Amino acid sequence: MLRAVLQCMILLKISCTAAGNPSPTVKQAPDSAVRSGGAVTLYCIYPIFTDKRPVKVHWWRDGEDGFLEESADSRIRFYFLNNGGAAFKLVSVRAEDAGLYYCRVIHLTVLNGTGTKLVVYEPPTPLWMAATRIEIGSALHLTLVCKTAAFSPEDLNITWYKNGSEFVTGIEHFKRHNPAGLYEVTSYLNETEPVDNGTVYTCQVSHVSLQIPANISYTFYSLEHDDLPYPLIFGCLGAGLIIFLTVIGIVKRRGTDKKTEERHEPTKHIETDERLTYLTLNLTSTNKIAKPRRTEESTIYSETKQGSTENKMTYAALDFIGLKRTRTPIQKKEDAVYAQAQTKQDTSEAEAAYTAINLTDTSKTAKP
């Protein structure tokens, strides 16, 4: 609203000047400011011409050759205002866009504007702080470093505080102008006086881009003092140890479950036109195998019983209730004994089909 009122006042002034002065002028606001990443509009106010010929307006930045073009930068927009005026809008403003911008009005004559200085605000945050302790004999020398982020414009103020009171001795500031056109400041505080445990040092930075000053603090703790935050330190260590042990337990449990599932892998039967059922029996171990925790609908499960007779023949009795016909396995394992068993296919629910498999020559099968 204020900008619109200012624009109307400028138009009235220029119109009156043009009526009484044959040499009209083009006005621009002296300066404009915007934060980095924002948008800004610059205005060019010229008199209302009675001649109906078209008016052309061009913009350029001081120190550069040629006019600004929308085709060269997608962030640029040009447009005309009603009743004599033009505007230049720039979006996604960067620090390097700062400078002095002029407009040129071409009608019956060529008129140049007074220029607008564009200031781009780049805040000096976040701040960074570090502390260095140097012990010489019984004396302790403490050095604090406070560093800003890259900022613009150049003017910036750094103030140090010790326990809330301004600290002015032993302060040094160093400013750097980086290749991007921004500024960086590093401030040093050298404390040579004895420092009490719990002393708080604060670095405060004031800049035009900040609504309120930015602060960063450091609290001094003696390495030999009893007031160190031991409860917090040991609490963090204990929590970290508990998390570590929990992770180790979960990993071991998953490994145990995986081995159990591999040991209890079931034998699946596949239908075929043949009436022979082939089974793979591992009779290497006589340990009792527990039933699997999960069963599948498409799998027939059977129990095996092992024993030894006087002539040292090993038998396995299998219960194939509801057995479907299966085909010969495509690939055979070298460490498995294969046996051919023929079962009854018309077994009712009340009757079970039993098959005895003679594995006399078990010496040919090597243990896994």
C-alpha cells in the first residue's frame, strides 16, 4: 500500500514537472533491499506523454555491457504500469545480483533513470564456535573462536559477553571477502585471567538481515572440577551400552532361527503320471528332529523311525497318509541315499499306507 502511494506521488510530481518543463526526467527509487532467495521489483517512473507513439523501456546493471534480456535469464520479468511507468521483477535473488540498476525510456527522445541500488541480504548464520585451552605452568589460557557464515552486505557487528556482561579486552576480528562476493568474519577472544567453573562466554552477531541478534555460547568446565556433569555423561554411556547389547541379541537370535529353519526343511511331493514315490532320507544322524514350527498346505509331512537289526540293516518306516504321486527328482545330491518306494494310492481316511525301505548298503553314502 505504501509503495502504491509513493508511486502515485512520483507520478504527480513528474506530470507537473513535464507540464512546465520541456525536459522531463525519469525517476527511480534510490535503493531496494531483499533477502537472498526472495523476489524484488524495481520501478521506473516516466512522464505521461501526450504523443501516442509507443514507449520502449530497457534495463541494465552498472558495469555491464548490454541490456538485460528475459531470454538470457529466466528469473527476469519486464512489464508496464498504467499511466506512465515500467517495472523490472527479479525472483530467486542471489548475492551476486546486488548492484546499481538503471532504466532507459525511449520515446521521442532517450531518457535515463536515476538508478536504484539493489542490496541483497545474506544472513551471517549459522554461527560456529570453538575453544582452545593452553596450560602454562599453573596458569590457564583460554581462547575462543566465533565464526560467521558468508553474509552480505559488509557491515556487521560482533560483541562478546562474559556471564552476561560485555567483554572488551583481548578481542580480535578478521574479515574475509570470498570469491562469491560475500563476507566472512572470524572473531577471537583471548582470556588470560583465571576462569571459574561454569563461566559462560557468548558471541553475539548483529546484521541488517537479522531481525534480532544471533547468539552462540560456550560454558567453561574445569577438567579437574567435581561439578562436571557426570550423571549426564554416565547416563549417555549406559544408554549406548544397552542399545549395543540389544542389537547383538537380535542379530544372534535371527541367526539361530535361520539355522533351525534350514535343519527342518520339509520334503515336497510333486504330482506325476508315474506311480512311484521317491524319497530322500538322511540317516547320518540319529538325533530326533522336532516338528517344524510352520507348515505349508502344499507339503506332506512324514515321520521317520530308525533302528538296527542283528544283521545291521537300517530300516525307515514312513507314513504317507493322503500321499499324491510324485516324479523323480531332476537333480540328485551326492551325499544322499535315494530309495524307491511304491505305495497304495487308494488309501482311505481310516487306513494308512506304510512302506518299508531297505537301505542295506549304507556304506556308500558319505556323511555330509
